[in-house]
Amino acid sequence: MISHLIIGLFDERLPLFLKFYRPFYEFVQTFLIVFLGYNSIKSLSDWERIMKLLFISSFVLCLYGLLNFITKANPYSILISNAFGEISFFQSYMNKGDRFRVNSFIYHPITYGYFVSIFLMLFYAFRKNYRNNTFIYTLIMVMLLINLFLTNSRTPLLICVVGLLIYVFFSYNLSSKIKTLLGGGALIVILYLFSSDFQERTDSIADIFITGGKHTTGSSIEMRETQLIESYVLFLQNPYFGNGFSYIIEDLGYSSNEEKRESKRDFYGFESYAYILLIEQGVIQILMVVLFFIFLYIYFVKNKEYTNSYASLGIAYTTMFLVFSFATGTLGTWTISMTLIGSLIKMIEITKLKVQQLYLIKSLQLTTD
């Protein structure tokens, strides 16, 4: 919060009120959500209610996503876009032919892919909770996987794989790691051989690492290098305190609608959280962000002994958010990510307290004996 206020105080564009209001607003919309997620959980029953809500929500999201694909229409997206005078990303990608993507009730298809990946990870990590509802669980997991491919984006698919690998690495013992990786590898090979869509997505991800994305549409390494150079030039204008929150929209003229966009073409869509940090927030905030995520990792790793699943999922979610944010930009993912990370921290604390209480009771019993 202090680093946010420093950015506001040194922003010469703002009147006195906005020097305090804007940093506070930005802080509430991002990092404070961790605390709100933490504070929303009081007991295990609260977590179970959230899990149930997300399970039902994912079914509704996926069902509507499938309808988007079948009908090639998303009346909800168009209705909301028209009501607020904003671009409909569903309609935008619809007009691009080969880049058709579904987005269900989420405003952007890539963000929708992120939501789907988050839900996949959550339900996979706690799959034992659905042993009595195997059919429904399997149905929703399959629907989530289908919707993940229908978003027609490399990044959500990549972060899903990264998240699963990290969860398996931190949560499983050696024999379970080997079995899971062999099973997952076999499934990938089968899908690659018999699914042209899966083959296309896999090849496009591989193309990023092999050629820098030259053989597929969308973002490329060369484009990111151009964006980074241009961002660094603006970073040098005010390296310590940044140019201020909303500088990219207000001063550079960026708009998500390409027809209204006035920002320099070399910036494209500012498709990385790194460019926001460089241009708007400066060195002080970069250091604070780095420390924030380092402390999250330290916390989850240190508490694995108390609860493997919650801690391992926390590590996976933190990594998924960072990979997504630096690969495409945050794109409205702060809320779901930080809420779940905060909730996982609270569940670790609840579990830790129970373990410590049990240990104390056993110690007292031994003393009495």
C-alpha cells in the first residue's frame, strides 16, 4: 500500500485527491484481494461452500461456452458490450475467421481460458471430494477440457499444463509423480495423434520456443521484444516512481478497441504485466511486487508439512497467475487468482491450528500418563 501511495504522490498529472484515491483504488483491485479472500473463510464449511459454488458455476460457464461454439453466437457478450459502448471480443474474433474463440460469460476468451484452467486445477487437486459423484465430476472435467481448447489460445493451455506439473511435483511422492507423468504423457501422445485441434494447439505452443512464434498467428517473441524496448524507453522517463497509474490509457491513448487506439503501434496491446510495471509503476513497485510473490512462495513451501494439497495448489496458482500475467497481461484475473490464494492461506492456517491443537492434546495426555 505504501509503494502504491508513493507512485500516486509523485504523479505530477494528478490533483491532490487523486494522488491518494487512485493508488488506494488500484491497491484494492489487486493485492488487497488476497486479504479479502483470506478473511472470507472462517471454517472448513466456508471452503466447502465456495468449492460447491465454483463447481456449479464452472458447469454453467462451460455449458454456455459450448452453446457459443455450436451456435457461433454469444448474445450475452454482445448485450453487455453494447450497453457499455465497449468492444465485444467474441464478435471481434468471430470476424477473424481462423481465430474464432468462445468466451462464455467472461469478457475475453483468453481470460475465460484462464478461468477454465483455474477450475481444472482446483477440482483435480480435490478430486477425492467427488468420489460419490463420479459421473458429474467426470462430465464437468471433460466440459472444462473442451472449453479450454475452444478458447483457441496458447497461453491458457500452457498455464494449465504448468499448473498441473507444479502441483504434481510438490504434492506427490516419487512413485506417484512417475505414474502421473507417464499417464499424462501417454494421454498427450494419443490426443496429438488423433485430434487435429490438439495437434494444432501443441504445435503453436512449440513454435513459440522453436521459432519465436513466427509460424502461427498471434503474439511472437519478436513482437514482445519490440514492446519491451518501447516500454523501457518510457520507463527511463521516471524509473523510480513510474509515470503513474492509468498513464497508458490516459497519456498514451491505449484502448482495447483497435479502432479507437491512439497509442504507438509498437506497443500493440501491452500484452504483459511487465510493461505496466515498467511504464506506470517504476523500480520501487517492481521490488515490492517481486517481494510479495517471493513471500507467497516461501509461505506455501514452509507450510507443506501441515497441508500438502492447499500449499501445493497455492504454489501452482501463484505460478499460473505470474506466467499468465507476464505472457498476456493480467486481463481481469486478479480477482479470481488473489481470492483463491487468500482462501488457501486461510485454509492452511485453519489446518495448522488443528494440527497444533491435536499435538498439544497428545502432549498433555502423555504428561498425564
